[in-house]
Amino acid sequence: MNRKKKVNETLKKKLKKQNAKLHRSNKPRYISKAERAKMEAEAAAAQNQDVVTETEQVNGQSEESK
């Protein structure tokens, strides 16, 4: 009886591990504090670049209309 029980337990453990691998978590990937700061800096730089190009376009249009 003990041998059967042990075999069944090992097989159940194996199935449980396989099922766990199939059903991945929906939790988002961890992003470190340094990476978050870097991403924020890049976003701010991109936003500043957009503002500069918009002001250049506006200044260019106002000069053409003069």
C-alpha cells in the first residue's frame, strides 16, 4: 500500500508542476527603481523634444505670415 501511495504522490506532484508551468501569471514584469527613473527621464526628454519642434513650427509659421 505504501509503495502505491508514494508512486501516486510523485505522479501527482509531477502533474501539478506541469500545470503550474502552463498557467503563467498575469502579473506584470518587475521594473527596478533605476529602470523606472531611466524610463521617466527618456519620456521627459522626448516630451521636451516634441515641445521644441512644435514651438519651432509655430515660430516658422508666424515668420512666414509676416
